[in-house]
Amino acid sequence: MNRNAQRTEINRLKAGYTLLELVVASASAVVLMGGLSSSLYIAAQSLDVGSGSLVETRTANTALATINRDLQSALTLSELTATSVTMTVPDRTGDDVPETIRYNWAGTAGDPLTQVYNGGAATTLAANVQSFSLAWMTRLMDGVLTRPIVLFVSGQAADGDGGLGTPTASEQLRIDLMTGWGYDVTVISQQAAQAEIDAELANANVVYVSGVCNGATIGSKLNAATIGIVTESFVNAENLGFYSSLSSSSLNNTTVNIVNTTHYITSGYVTGNLAVVSTSQAMKWTTSTTAPDAATIAEVDAALNFPNLLILDADDELADSSPAPGRRCQLPWGEGGFDVTALNTDGLTIMQRAIEWAAGAGDDTANATSLQFEEFTEAQQASNTTSITIAVPPGYAAGDLLIAAVATDGNQASSLSPPAGWNEIVVASGSSSTTLGVWWKLATASESSSYDFTWAGSEKAYGWIMRFTGHDPASPIHATATGEGSSNSPIAPAVTTTVDGCLILRIGGFDDDDITIGDAGMTGHTTITAGESNNGTGSSSGAAAFVMQTTAGNTGTANFTLGGSEEYRTVTISIAPAP
């Protein structure tokens, strides 16, 4: 059978056995334990580094060990030549996104062997390398590694070969993206017979339904598929069980409103409007009642809060009360002449992750009452005063967790006070140059529109209020710890948690204006805010960032980043999830 399949150099390591042989100059052989149920055999035989002195031999062995460590856990290979290899490895920074690592030797004796991590600057692993070859590795891998297959359902008519079809130009652009992400693609027509579709489903890892398709033509042909399905067609989504009766519309827009940041598809993003295309495109949304277990990941926008990016996990309850046979994802775009070339980096990331999740990546966290940051409001006092007024985050509902923070210039620890109803977490100074106050409360059904925080001395200030949901309603603040000092890398201390799934919130108050606006500079964390009262002397600044902690235990410390050394006060807060 002729498949419309595209191949690139990307290879995904699948469960099973894999034999890799790497020739690098060193006089030893190393057998590495398998990563992802794969066994890796890496022979290291001749990394010729300079004159072969003891120091250079150790350098070669260290470089080899670094490459070995990464190859044993590699998820994908996106480049493999005689002198270069690029791979992804499991997340190491806490953002649920795999890391990309490239090793390269330019091929000329004397050139260094380098490593590039996540597209950053190249670092030298070994200098003065005389030879480095991956040629044996490529030969041994040939025919062993396989690429996952996307069954791409096209709106075009079948070409007569088992229901397979030729994609439209717009569909081909989508296919080109998928092959670049490491997939082989089989194109089948929406008009293919059920038996033809079933035959291809048996060979595929995931299904992608083009927005060019007519949902009525596809009908129920994919409904029983046990592999994951990503669809651009809202009518197809109805057939798959997202809705019992579809009512949809479209809006020309450049954004979607992220409402869930704990799911694999949107992990690492912050709630709120996210630009996903560079030019205004038709974004679909629905006012239909969704299936009981359908989870909304994004909405059309913050004003029209109707679902347009939804997921169902295997065994979730569908609109007809039956269990979903596999994972399902409804994308917000693809119909109405959507231009896929308009997708920006974030739009492409969401599309790629949707396919990865449907194919089995990540956990199902969307359908739980997940603990997450929702939004914040902020205020600045650029002149010396004794109070600051901060608006309440507008999306609050009764029971939401509100955490307020105020950073003032000078030492106002003895007088910095919240309005009635707020519970103190910390009010303390950093030396005599800055003061940080942090308080919490559970929102009522009818909150004040804003709150005034006061102090005795006349000082400048920066303040903000954050809103969280999915917390333990009885005891949301699980653990706290404070720190102080003077540094351009202020330390947020560690706390030890005793329940899984906590949100670790780091807050800092800093003297002067050395913060980078909008970037807390905290590795592995999502910035909530980083702001200042004003520029210049006598100012104050503050920042907040968070990370999810999957397993209970010690969180370790984390560092904010400032442009210069300043006095600071920090606090780390563990927020407990709903039981």
C-alpha cells in the first residue's frame, strides 16, 4: 500500500530495544542502562584529544559520560550525522517541557566538542578534539528506530488506494509540521470506508482530523478508535462525544484565553489571553453543553468565556454517558480557511503538544479540581505616602484564595498593616531598606472592589493581589519560610511539604528598582509579577513566581534575579491542593 508518508531525520525512541553504538575517542566500553524501556549500548573507543595526557584523557572521559547520561534518557533524536546529534530528554527544569540538547564537533582536527542546551550558547566539553564519529551509531540504528504515525484525515476524496488520499495544499502545510516534529503521516480520505479506516487505525499512534473535513462525512467512523484523536472539526468533535447538540460560532481573533495551566498542553503558560497567531484568524467556539467530563483548557477570550480548546481522557464520560475509548482533543482553529502559517511559536507549541498528549504524553490533570494560579492585580505608589490601594482580581468567586503582597521602601515592619479580614503570613524588613508584608484570605461572594494597606512612615511602595483556585478550603497555607539579606540573587528559602501536588509560591520585596519588569528571573518557575514603585532612588520593587511540586518533600531554595545587589526580604509559601 502506498502511504503519503513524509520522513525527516527525527526518530522517536519507542518502548522496546534499541542498540546504539557511539564511537568517541576513549579506550573503554560502557554499557548503559535502558531509558524508556530501551537498552543502549555505547562503545567509546577513540576520542583523540590533543596529546593524550592524563588531563586530556579525563576530559575525554567526562565528555563521554555527559553524552552517555543524556542518550540513556533520550526521548527523540532530531539530528544524527557523523559528527552531530540533537536529542530531547525529559524535563529537568520543572516546566513539564522536554529539554533539547545538541552535541557537535565541526569535523576539523583541533576543533572543540560542544554542547548546546535549549538553544543557548555553545559550551565546550572537550577542546582540541582530533576525531569524533557517530557513523557506527547511524548504521546500527537503521531499521531499529521507528517513528510514530499520525493518521491524517483529509477532506479530499479517496484516490482509490485503500481509502488513502492526497491532501490539499493547506493540509500539506499541517503534515509538513508533523513530519518536522518526528512523525510519519498517513493521509486517508474522510470518504474512506469504515474497514479502510480501521485498517489504518491499527497501524497509527494518533489521529489528526483536518478542519477541511466535513464532520457529517466522517460521521462515526472514528468514534470507536482507542488511540488518541486531535480534531479541528467541531462537528467531528460532536460525533466524538464532546457535545450532545452542537452550537458553535467563530470569531476573527489572534488570541485564546488560557484557563488551565496544569494540563500537558498548556503547562508553563499563565492564565489569560495568549496570542497564538500573528494575524487575525477564525477561532471557533461553542455555547453547547459539554460532556460531563470534558475539560476546558482555553476559551475564545477573556470577555467571551466560551470553550474552544477542550480535552477528554480515556474512560471520561461522553455526552451520551458512555466512556471515551481514547484521548480526544478539540483544537480552536482549523475551519473557515484558517491559515496554518499564521500560527506563532505558542500556537505551534499548543498544536504539537495536543498531538503528543493525544498520543499518550503527560498525565490527565485537567479534570481534577486542579490547584492553579488564576490572575493578579497590581498598584504602584511612585511618591512617598502612607498607603496603597490594590484592586481585587476581577474574576474572583466565593472560596478563592487571595494572597496580597506589599513591598515598601525603608523599614515599616512595625506599622505595615492590612485591612480587616486578612491573615498575616509575614511582615518583616530586609535590613532597614525595604519591608515586605504578605497576607491571605478566602474570597467571599461579595468582595470589596479594592483594599487599602497602610504604614506609618512616608514611603514609596509596590503591591499586588493574586488569586488561586483548587486549594484546600480548610487550610490552604500549608507551610511558609522567610529569608533576608543583600544580593543580586535573593534567595527564597526552602519549605518541606507533607502532601503531594502543592503550589510553591515565592515572593520577594527588594530595595530600589533593580528588578526586570515582568520577569522574576527565577529558573524553573512561572513569573506572576515583577514590578516597582518607580525608577530611581528611594524606590521599592517586588516579584512573585511559582512552581508546582508533584511529590511532597523539601522544595529546595530558589533565586530571584536583580540587576544589582540590594537588600531584600523573601518568603516561600506552600499552598495545599484540595483534598
